[in-house]
Amino acid sequence: MKFMSEEAKEDKQKEFAGVLPTTIYQAGFSEVYDQNPDIDSTALMISTTARILNRALKKIATSPVTDPTSISTIASEHSADYVHDLLLKLGITDPTKAIDFLVPRMLLAVDYLAKRDIDSDGLLEQNHNEDWMDTVLRAGKIVYSQACWILTLKNLAALLVTVDRQDAADKIRNMADKAIQAVEDKLWS
């Protein structure tokens, strides 16, 4: 494929705004292994983070504990060390601040992923090596990536409902419904 390594300049950084690189190193260096970031990595991180935050917020709402650090405690109880550690490194222990910090970033990532739906049918198209499952050169509407996409949209919509952002939740839920219908119509045999 005549791959050549290149440093991502400002234009690439703007193009990839909101997505995760394929690999993140502690020294601050990140990599994308092909022309575009992995669809599944970004989708699964949004999905998992939304699910953990939603469960933590619901548990806090039903808990008599009023300690603002309880989101960190609850998140770590759900095997969410990466969320817990991220929030602590940023000095965020208040659930409202965590939501204020993370939700806009998750929505930005969803916007990026939605742009990967080239033909507006609700399914994401990808090129070679744009999900971690790739062991062969494959491209198009990969079923695994669609599953990650749908899971992401459902978990994010649930979080948005919990934090009373109904308009955004409705938009995300409509995207999920469209993707599910497209899977039924185009991918299921």
C-alpha cells in the first residue's frame, strides 16, 4: 500500500478532531495506523465512558452519600480505572464537572464518526485497517464496526437522557434507529 509515515500537522488535527488515535503512548505521542483513525476504538471508548458515567450518576442519585468524590469511587467499582484516573488527573471529582468535560468531547467524536457514513444510509464506511479487528485488507460497511457504532449511540443517548439533554438524546437515538434499520435492510441475510 506504499505506506509512508507523516507527522499530523494542524490540518490533520482539525480533520481528526474528536477521535482517538489507534495507539496512545504515555510520552504524549500518538499513532494512527492508516489514513484514518480506528472507527471501533473511538466508538467503544464513547460507549464505555457513557455507560460508566450513566451508571455512576444513577447510583449517586439513589445513594444517600453526598460526597462529591463518590463518582470516582463508583466509577472504579465498575472496572473503569481509565475514567477514574483521567478524572483524578484532571482534578475532576464532581459528577457535574465530569459530565461538562466529557459529554462535549463524546459528541464531537460522534460527529466525526457520523461523517464516516459516506452515503448517508446510517452505516459507517471504512477503509483498510480502520478497526483493530483487521487482519486482512477489507473495506466498506464492516458488521463489527456497525455494532460498535450502534452500541455507542444507544449508551450515549441513555447518558444524555440521565443528564436531561433530551434534544441531544433524541438526535443520537434517531441515528441509532437509522443504523439499526440499515443493518436490517442491507447487512442481514
